[in-house]
Amino acid sequence: MTAFEFIPNTLEDQRKMLAEIGLSDVEELFVDIPAEVLKRFKPLGLKPISELEVSQLVSRMASENAHTGQYVSFLGGGIYDHYVPAIISHLISRGEFLTCYTPYQAELSQGTLTWMFEFQTMICELTAMEVANSSMYDGGSALAEAMLMAKNITGRKRFLVSKSLNPHHRRCLETYAWGVGLELIDVPFTETGQLDRAALQPGELDDLGGLIVQTPNFFGVIEDLSGLKELIKDAFLIVSVNPISLGLLAPPGLFGADIVVGEGQPLGIPQSFGGPLLGIFATRMNYVRRMPGRMSGRTVDADGRVGYVMALQTREQHIRREKATSNICTNQALMALCATIYMATLGRHGLRKLAELNLQKAHYLAEKIAKLPGFALRFSGPFFNEFVVRTRKKPSRLLKALRDEGFLGGLDLESYELLDGNNLLVAVTEKRTRDEMDRFVKVLKGA
Amino acid sequence: MGNTIFDIGEENRIGLRLPALDVPERNLTELIPAELIRKEDPKLPQVSQVEVVRHYTRLSRMNYGVDSGIYPLGSCTMKYNPRINEDLARLPGFAHAHPLQGDELSQGALKLMYELGEYLCVIGGMDAISLQPAAGAHGELTGMLLIKKHFERTKELHRRTKILLPDSAHGTNPASAAMCGFEVVPIPSDARGLVDLQALKAHLDESVAGIMLTNPNTLGLFETDILEITKLIHDVGGFVYYDGANLNAIVGRARPGDMGVDIVHYNLHKTFSTPHGGGGPGAGPVAVVKKLEPYLPVPRIVKNGNRYSLDYEYPHSIGKIHSFYGNFGVLVRAYAYIRMMGDEGLKAVSTNAVLNANYLRVRLSKVYKAPYDRLCMHEFVLTTKGMSEEIRTLDVAKRLIDYGVHPSSIYFPLIVPEVMMIEPTETVSKEELDYFADALIKVAQEMRENPQLLKEAPHAVPVYGASVRRLDEVRAAKEPILRGHFP
Ligand SMILES: Cc1ncc(COP(=O)(O)O)c(C=O)c1O
């Protein structure tokens, strides 16, 4: 019998414990499993391997993958190559953060409950909303849950959805909408890349559950949210944001948003092939008892000392079961801790500076590309750190040339079927240098 | 504001310097209309890096994790999280890969996911899988959508309206079914603690879309009638959804697919050792039988020769359930764990998980009441009901904190009053089991001799991870304070 490093029991331990139970063989512990079921069992055909061997095996697989340490990345589309401060990985690796669970026993979980409270506060500050939960699975599911919450509160089943929403999030939204029986209606965009307000005709607004917009949108264009809430009245204004952009942009809370969601990956979370991510979810205090997800709330202990507990649990599935506001249980806590540490580290003015770096660099590159023959900016509206380039040549060909020179050149929008012609979505973060951008332009020119 | 990062720091302190702008600076309002620019910076903390590190180090010490000691939360499988898995998930080829970099540049990640999917299919005895769900409940939702899609296609949706749910089920089960518009029909447990077959039969007709079954159930008992249950459900044309959160009890020796189930979700953050992270991230892959395969979420990972790719071409798919492909970093950890353990190791997991649970059960049921006094699987329930007039299970749990151990789950499952649900897992030693049992036995004695000790617990003795005395939950619910405010 192989001894395993994660299982302390020795044969001698087992023998003593079996004796206490009054059994003589471990197999007797499994008598409740029907013999037929046991007989059908098939193994994986895998022998145990050591830590050393698994490390070699999995490292080989990792080396078969390109990554942004190898390539200079201009690839975005919802996941961005931002710099992750070194302290984050170190702090979240502390066993007391990493290996605990949902803070069911508040007295042994003040660390988790305190950072959750900080996270909620920071998200509220960033979005100018009144209350935030402590995480959803990702941007897509956060958006879907926002739609469900709006449906539960308004009792209405029609939702207008901006056509410039991230299509990956849009597809999650469609899955949930179908599951619950909601209708999604497209709102087109104009030549600026912004929401076409002319399409928001009074007839369209009847019996409306909500309007769902994203800013900066999938094309990187910043939406002007002013007046939207007034237009849709008691329907929900649901806004999906890039949290980094809120270092610089006026927050949706100031425009009357009812729910603000977003993908929190830019806040100090590695790209990690698209997961684990972080769903951000914030709303107004009026709706707090209808919102999904876990929250930490402040209270006092028996000595009157400030402490934190899980708040408003009666919304949640472990108490309310089929009447819960959501089925979510395990969330993305550790990713929310990354974001908390990230926001604390960047700080009040740092996030603004970071957003400005993104903005300035993106505009530098956009202007250079737009001057090249055969290239033009697709939209005229203001953009943040990502923009669409209309190209004469096929983006697939350009991307190939860029890759040969060590660039992840952006996202070919062809398969998304949102725009006609050839379009390349290019993202620029604070990590990109002038030299990298100049080389990028040179490769495009020669491609 | 109360021990938070907002309570430290000073105006203009920073935690990180950023590189200087290396392109010509443009006037902001040339780039963005002034009315779209934020007038005031968000009120985030202003702290130096050392203050950040010290603050979060201090907070970490106000937590108890699996690394601190036994953490026997029933239904949560708080097992040791191998550190090699953390290192592997942080390899640059994984941690810094972009999900849209294309199949050609992602062969390592796709291969890992494909192989993990194959392993999980064999472990569950199932035919096909999606790794997209980010947690168990997300997997349940996916499973319910698969059932819905099937009945939509067979044009039976109008009458297949019910999901049967044993009353011992985890709260996520009914919540997931309800999110898809199904009517939840509770099925009582019988005196054995198992699904009441008579009650089940009374609900069987063509309105049944399916049943959601946890096995072993949340009392820690194996549903011995499982083969009959799956047959009964299939006979009326319904599907059997198997909540595999408790797979730790049977992994390596029995497979849900061999019990006749149609859908199963796995909690990789339980059975497959990935860390719980203070509440997540986890991963809840969903595997199905052939009949339901066409409906699985897209993209699916396919293998052609030696090449792997993401495939969106499944016209009957329910669509996407995650922005990308699921919690990839968690999948890496689970893959490494399965490879390290192999068949023999996985079998040793269930052997020792069940052995440890039964050992504790036998020791503790001499003092506490075991409502179902029989062999358990990986966990078991006890109750304090009838032991004291004034002491509740909550007090027992809080008193355990004074002994430096994490309490079990309490007040779940809902069908046992004053319940403690104890799951030690296979990664604790006999000495720890004995310490935990001794502590609980001592608390039972204190309950009789000095109940005040329990009522006032925890006492904020210098215990690992403890920093406060009992917290006032009622107050937090009455006037919720869910964020800090600034002057
Ligand atoms: C039996 C059971 N089912 C389902 C779940 C839900 O899983 P998750 O928390 O990953 O969503 C859990 C755990 O929380 C569970 O114990």
C-alpha cells in the first residue's frame, strides 16, 4: 500500500480506529453501497505520481501555452494585461486567507469579514453606489444576476440590451434569459460607437424591466449615461463597467444607475486563461434585501468591540431555499481579496493615475495606427484603453504577422458578427511602452 | 471605521509607484468630454506599501483556515490544499495566458482541460462534461438548464414542471431549480434518514422533470435505494440530477453513473483539494449521459489527432454559462491533484474520509445524540436536543472555539433540530480527531456543570484565528451597516 503525504493515517492508526468502531476491515465501512454499483466500478488507469513528477508534467503543459510574459499583448475584449503588484500573490497566499471557507463562524473569520467589508466599501466608492456584495462568479454571471434581480423587483420580462455589450457576457445573459423566460431586445449603436438613443422609442420602453449598457463598451467606447434613467423611468438601468476606468470616468451611480456590475479582473487578478475572475455587483440600499450574494456587515461583540458578520443571510439559499434571491453559495472570495489589496495599494490618486496612463497610451497608439494607409479608427466616440481599427487587410493576416514579431496583436472581430468589414480590437494598458507601440505600428505597416 | 484599511494612512501616501508617462501627454478634455470625467477621486485608502502588508497580515491572523487545524465543516470537505498546486496554477503559461489568444497558442491549457474532463467523466461514470460552472450551485443551474433544454426540444416543457427535492438537500438545489422556473416539490426523509420511497412514489407522474439527489445525502448517509430511485424517475421520463458535492465519500470506489444518474456536478473545491479561498473560487464541472450531451454549454473542448480546440458548433447547446471557460486556475489544481493521487490515492481518500468520520461518530455518539445511529459515510450529524434546557448548538460551537478548533457546520441540514454536521476529511491525523472529540466531550460536561461558560463563549482567549467575543448577529440584521462612510 502506497503512503500518501496528504493522508496521515497509517495502517496502525486505521487498525485502532476500526477497533473503536467495531469493524475489522475498511471495506466494511461501505456496506451501504449496493454491491452492483461497486462491481461496475472502473478506475482511471492512472498510477499515483510524486510531487516532483507532477510538477514536471504540468510545467510541460504550461510551456505549451503562449503567455503575456512571452508576447507583448494588445489583446483585451474583457480580460486585460495589467500589472499585478507583487504583494498581492504573497498576501493572498497566506494560509489563513487561502484555506478558510465562507465565514460561517464569524468569531474565527474576522480577517475575511473585515476585508469583505473593505471591498464592499471600495466598490461603492468606485461606482458611486450605496451597497455592494462581496463577489459574483464573473462579469457575465453578475450581469445575468442583475437582470434577474431587476425582473424580480419590476415583475417585467423585457430587457433592452445594448448591441455593444461584450458578446461573451451577452451570451451568458442569453442563457439565463432563456432559462427564466425573459426577452432580450437589441439596441443598436451609432457611428460614434455609442448607444443609439433614437432607438429608445416610447413604444420600446413600455413594460420594460431594464436597459443594459456597458461602458466602456466592447468597442472601448465610453457611453454617455446622462438622461438614460430619466428616459426609462422605473425600469432598471443596469450598467456594466471596467473598474479601472472608474479611476477617471464619472461613475454610473451619478447617472441614476440601479445596478452596476462588472468584470473585476483588471483589479490585480491574473488573466489565467479567463478564470478565476471576479463579478462585481452594486446597487441601491432600497434593493438591498433583493440583491444576490454574500455581504459582510458591521456589528459589535459581547464586549462592545467592533466586529463583522455575514449580513442579511435571510436572502440566501441556505435559509430561503427556493425563495432565495439567488442560488450562489461559493463565490470568488479570494479574487475579491486580490481586488481589495489592489485598490488599497493603488490608492485614491493612484487609480486615477493608472487610468490616465491607460487612456494616454491608448490614444497615442490609436493615432499612430490611424495615420497608416489602410487603417482607420472604426468609431468617432471617446474611448478609454481599447479601440476598434478598421483594416483593409484581413485581421487574421495582420495578427499572424504581429505574432511572428512577438505580439498578441488584438482581437479579430470577424466571428462576432457585430460589424461589417475587417475590424481589429486593440487594447493598451499601462504595461505597454512607447517602444513596444512604435514597433507594433511598424509591423502593421509592413504586414 | 473599525479596524479597516480606511482607518490607517494619511493624505498622499501611496502603495505603489507607477511608471512615468512615456508618450506625449494630451489634455484630458481633448480625449474625453469633460462631463464624462470624474470630478472627485474615489475615496480609496491612502496607505504606504508596508502598511498594506501589515494590515492584511494582521487580518490574516484573525482567521482560522485548514492550515490552522481541524476544520470539520460538514458538507464543505475542508481538506488540506497541496501547495504544489498553487505553484502550478501560477506558472506563467497558465496565469498569464489570455482566454482569446487562440487555440493555436493555447494547446497546453486546452490539453489540461480536455484531460481533466476525461478523468472526471471516468471518476463519475459519465459520458461528457463541461468545465464551465464556477461553483457547485453554478453546476446545478447548468444541470437544470440542460433538463429544460431537453424537454423544450421534445415539446414536453409545458407539462414537465416539477423537480423533486429531498428535504435534506443543500439550499442551493431548490434555489437552482427555482431559477429555471421549475416548481420545487419537497420529498421527506424517512426514519432511516433516507429518501422516503412511498412519498417519492406519490409524486411520480409525467409532470416530473427530474429529481435532485445528494448522495451520500447531507446526513452523511448513502441512499441505499439509489438504484430503485433512479429507475422510478426514469420510468416516468424524468432525469436524475446527482449533487456530487459529497463525492469524497465514494471517490475511487463507486461512481454516480453506475447508479443510473443522468447529470452530476463535482465540487473541485471539495473532493479535489482546491483551496476554498475564504468562500471561493471553486469549480463545479457538470457531467452528463449521452442523451444530454447535445445541450452542454459552449465552447466545448475537442481533440482532433493531437490538436485541441474550442468548439462552438453545437446548435442545441444551452449557450454560455461563464464569460470564458470556467475557473481555469482551479482546474489546474484539480488536475495536478488527480494525477498525484492516481486510482490508488483516490480510493485511499474515500477510505480514510469515511473511517475518520465513523471513528468520530462512535466516540461522540456516546455523549451527544446521533439521530441516525448507523454507519455513516464521510460525515455525520449529532444533535444537542434534549441535553440542556438553556444551551443550544450555537453555544456548543462557540465554546469549541475556546478549545482552539473550528466548529462543525451547525443548523444544517434543516431536518434535524439543533444539529451539528461533522466532516473531518481524510487529511487529519488520529491525534487531531481525538483532540476534537475530547474537546466536544468536555463541552458536553461543561454544559451540565457550568452552562454559563458556553453561553458566553468564545472568551477571546489567545486562540489561533480568534479576535473577538460573540458577535451580535441580530443587530447586524436589524440595521445593516454594509459599507464604511467618510467624513
Ligand atoms: C451538498 C452540497 N451541494 C451543493 C453545494 C453548493 O456548492 P457551491 O458552494 O460550490 O456552489 C454545497 C456546498 O456549498 C454542498 O455542500
